[in-house]
Amino acid sequence: MRPSFLLMALSLFVTPWSAAAALGGTTSAASVAPTLGWAGGSEATAESGGRFSLAPQALPAERATTASRSQPTPPPAARYTLTPEKRAKAIAYSRIRYMLYFVDVLIFIGIYLLLWRGGVAVTFREWARRVSARHFVQCLIFVPLFVAVVSLLELPLQYYSGFVLEHRFDLSTQGLASWLGDWAKSLAVIAILGVIFVWVFYAVARRSPRRWWLYFWLVSIPIVLALMVVEPYVIEPLFFKFTPLEKTQPVLTERIETMLAHAGLKIPRSRIFAMNASTKTKAVDAYVSGLGASKRVVVWDTTLQKMDTDETLLVLGHETGHYVLHHIPKELALDEAIFLILFFLGFVAVSRIIQRAGARTRIEGVGDLASLPIVLLALTVLMSLAAPLTNGISRHYEHQADQFGLEVTYGIVPDPNAADVRAFQVLGEEDLADPDPPPLIKFWLYDHPALDERIRFAATYRPWAEGKPLELVQPHE
């Protein structure tokens, strides 16, 4: 899960990579709504732009056959293990990612200060006013200029983070032209959404300067919900090709249906997709996105290529857990409650800043478009401080989905514990997951439990072996 829903959507017009994080790690995945991914890990690794593909490929026949004939094994080793060389590589990559996350926050703070104190936002406001006196038309002028300047100032770091670093650690298969194309498409999407959010925000702020934090929070919720519904249909296809899983993996699809029927559940085949991630990344993952009629389960084709059938079933068991346990609306509700508080704190901070320095910097009030850098400065700081809380909520639901995956595959996969451990091991090796993340980093940045913790749970959670009932799934014969 990602650190915020409302603020993430609000901040889309500021940085393409806040959107990218929502889909699990690529600038080409300009997601505007919460998705619940299987791989996850940390906020830092989630923002590793520039990974991804062209067409899902079938599961290698040899591995699929071997998996279908597998027999129960003793309890698997409960550790995430890497060769010394691979371990050093994973630690080096992760440490750079952690550093880049905090550097990115500082850079955005610096950019907002520059646009505010340097008078750039005021200049853009004046240009917009010369074109029209209508607020919406002014937003059509102001926001694209604002987005373009912020994104261009941030581009060197994002190029290093999303392209150079990924190739340096052999995680990306994406060419520079493709990466830049995804960056440009993300920029366009963010500019369009930014016009909507800025227009609504300042319409509310002008009508209610003292209660905009409450009214904008209320108005933005249905906007975010609408974006969650349309995102799988409108935005995700701009960057990836999605194929119904049954077209390329009919045997796997049948096993998925058996798995779900075993628990008395049903997810239509039409809502289970393979995504062509392999042309842009070597990483593996799966996720759930959308809301209501647009809700769907997506598995990357890299996952299908690198995992056997049993391992893939455990991955999809985790994702169907998000689907069945209604994690997206639950996390949305909790995060919105948090951001109501953050919006109030933002109101207090913005009001004091404008009161003390607004006149000197030609800011006419909170209803002035030129105050946008101040608003985003305050919300960026508050969002960063709230990350441990929102990520803690996400870790809870991700752990619950891990538990659901084990329970729903019990009786379908010969040894779900061993298959889950193997799946996580593949994840760690392919994604260079940190084998020993610092406690503070786990607390502050991780939106999933650390991989070693997930493997220990996968190896030891065996209520059926102890004669205990399942907690999340009630098997149906």
C-alpha cells in the first residue's frame, strides 16, 4: 500500500513519481489511486522509477510440471538468504534508495521555496490573469507551467533514480527513449489532474478562507474515489498492456478458480490480468487496483516467468486477500481520517506563513494561485512526518494479506509454506530487497513488512498442522 490516498492524488501535479509509487515502482505507472502490491517493501524502493514490458509470456512448461507434482516438504528454512555478493549488492542498492527518498523530500522543499521566494509563482499568476479573469482558465495556464517547472527541476534526480540507478544494478530493461516517453506521459496526466485539483482547491479557499481545509477534504474524497474507478481503464493502459490471464495461462487460471472456490469466493476471470512488465523491469510483483466494478488483480509477466505455479498461486492468494478483505476502502477510510488532521495542520501553517511573509512576497492570500508553493511546502512536510503512521497501517493490511494467501491456498498447493517462502526468496533476489533494513527505516518508510519477517511468517504459520481453525478463510468443499 502507499502512504496516502487523498494527498497522493493532490500531489500528482507536483511530481510524477508520487504517482509512480502507487503502482509499485515506475515512472511509467502513473497511478492516481491506491494499489496494494505484493512486493512492496519501502517507500524508497517503491519510487524506483523506470522499470517495466510488452506481452505476458506463458509459464515455462518444465517448472509448471514440476510444481504440479511437488510433494509436501518439511517446514522450510525461515530466513531470507543471499550469496555474499548478492547480499552486498542488495544492501548497497537499498541504502541508496533510502538516501534518495530523503534527498527527494528536501529537493521538493527547496523547489517550493524557490518558486515562492523567487517570485516564479507570482509571475505565472500574472501571466494567467492577463489571459483571462476566469478562475478555471487561469488554472489552465498556471498549473501546466507550475508542473513543468517543478518536474524539470526534479528531472536530474529522477533520471538518476529511475534510469541510471536501475541500470547500474541490472534491474531495468527499459531504454532511454521509452523512459523519457513514460516521463512525458506522466507529466501530461499530472498536469491534467493538477488543473482539476488546483481549480477545486482555490475555488473552495476563496469561498471559505477559514474552513477550506475541511471543505476541500470533503470535496476531494469523491474526486479520489472517481479516479480510483477510472484509473485501470484510462491511466494504466497508457503505460502497460493488460491481457486476461486466462488467455496466456489457462491452467493457472483454472487453479486460481479452484483456490477461490475452495474458500467459497469468486473473482471473475475477466478481473484477473497479466501485465507486460518485462520490457521495462526485471523485478517481480503483483497488485490490486480499482474500486467497485473496476477492481482487478494484476500479476506482472516477470512473476509468471520466474515463479512456478505454486509460487504464483501464493502471490495471487495474497492479492485476492486484498480484494476479498476490502483493504482498499478500509485503508482509504483510515488514511482520510489522518489527512483530515493533516489538512487542518496545513491550514494553520499556511495561514501563519502568509500572514507573516505574504505581503513581502506579493502573495495576496490563501485564495491566490501564487500561494500554491506555500501550500505544497506545508503538505510535503506534514506528509513526510505522517509517513510512519500511514505506512504502519499499510504494513498491517499487507501482513493480513500474507496470512490470507497461506490460508486460501491450503489444500490447493501441496505445501503452501514452502511455496510462499520460495516466492519471497525469488522476490528478494530479483528486486534486491534489503536483507537487513535499519529499524528506523522500516518504521518510517516500509509499507510492507520487511522481507525476512515475511519469510519467517510464511514458514511458521501453519494452524492446520496444530489443529487450529483458519482465521480469515473458511474452506468450502
